[in-house]
Amino acid sequence: MSRRTTVTFNDHDQGVIASVSDPDRAEWAVLVEAAAEKGITLKPGATEAAIVRALVHTGADALRERALECGYAELADLWPEVHDAAETRERRRRYAHRVDRVAEA
């Protein structure tokens, strides 16, 4: 499902779009590469809509990555509280026992 949305860009937004739209700038190359990873092809002279779409997709991915990193950091902080060394040793012992049985067969 496609949908057309009207968005008002302030001067800063327009400056960002202009900088990533310029094939002579590093921002363009990075956006083209990031967009290609999402299946979006950008070529010099791309429409403003295509540029904005690529920015939305790459920006959303960056936010997802950041959220995952935050989640992993929270999990790392919790791990010592929920980690049970005795349970880990028992799992390793059971695993070694299973491997030994298979090796003996």
C-alpha cells in the first residue's frame, strides 16, 4: 500500500536534502550505498521524493540498530543478576556427557 504524505521542510531540512542530493559530496555516496542495501537505487538527478524515501529508510534502520544496541547493553547489565554459574556448569556437564555417549557409540 502506497500513501502520499505532505511534509513541510524547514531551512535545516532543506539543507540536509540538498547536501545528500549532491553527487559531489560524501553524503551522497553514503546515502547511495545505504539505500542500495535496502533495495533503493539512487542515481544523480534523483527526485527529491526518492532522496527523502532513502533518508527515511536509512534513518529508520539506524534507529533500529541503536535500539538493539541499547537492548543488548541492558541485557549485558542484567546478565550478572540472572546468570547462574552452577546452572552453566551443569549444562556443560550434560553436554559433555551427551558428546561422550555419541563418541562411544
